[in-house]
Amino acid sequence: MKKQLFIYSLKAFLMATVASIIIFYIGYPELKNDLESLLYKGFRNAFFFAAIFTFIKWRELKKKGQ
């Protein structure tokens, strides 16, 4: 269960990072030249969403195990 949850959380983090960076790149034109801030904002949002989706997946796996 731990390995499956780790793989899921890593996938969720990577997908959320890419989506956040794309959204910030399109939505905030002033960040197009400041890639460090763009990456920081992308990682910050990705961590938040990955934590939420990992918690949801953990509850689902816990219910299946019972």
C-alpha cells in the first residue's frame, strides 16, 4: 500500500506542477521572464494539490483494505 501511495503522490505532484506552471505562464504575463518565480509558484501550488489528492487516495486505499 505504501509503494502504491508513493507512486500515486509522485504522479499527482508532477502533473500538478506542470499544470500550475502552464496556468501561471499563460495567466501572468509578467512571470514569463522571471522563470525562478514561475517555478516557485508552480511547486508551491503543486505541493498543495498533491497533498490533497494523496490524502483522498490514502482514504480510498484504506477503505479497500478493510
